[in-house]
Amino acid sequence: METIECWARLKTSANVPLRRGGWYRVISHTTLEAVVQIEGGTPVGVPRPYLDIRTQRPAEWTVLRNPAVAARTPFAFRRGYLVCPGCSERVPLPQSHVQEQLCPRCNHIFPIGWAERYLE
């Protein structure tokens, strides 16, 4: 049986250990649950209805506008941030509506998905 690589991210706010906007490799999935690999390689089961599952990892930064954040979150991230499609690093929203962003962690440049309305 051939295994198709899949990627998943949250499609709704949920009390699960996934960071909003980040894409995670799907290890396995059923109609009820998906097991995704979080940082450090730890597998985590997440109810399938909470996830957007795709066969290709997207190549655009995810834009989170006005996210609900913890009190300890740095001010620069409170109005929103971008999530790298390559490594899930977060960076504050750019001051202007630029088309691409360099990731300071993985050092790749990706287009920004401004048109997507993630978790809005």
C-alpha cells in the first residue's frame, strides 16, 4: 500500500498542542483522528474535524490577523504575524503589504498568502 505524504494545520480554534498557522506532517489518519508530528518529532492525535489536511505542504506564509494571544506575547505579535510554510517560524506582520518574506530561521523566501483568510 502506497503512503501519500500529507500536511495538516488547525482550521478552527481548539485546545490542542498545535500552533495556529503552522503546518505539521501527518503520520496517519482515520475519519475521526489524525496523528501529526510536532516539533521534536512527538506524535500528537488531533480530532480530524479540527484540521485542514492537504497532500502538498503550502508554499505561502500564513497570515494571522489580530490573533488571540497570551498576555506574555511580545507586543510586535499582538496585531498579527506570519507563519513560515517551511519551518513554522513566526514573524511580526510587515509594516507594508510586501509580496514576499524571508524567513530568519530557515533562510528561504516565500510569497505571503494575503488573500487567504485563515481563522477569520
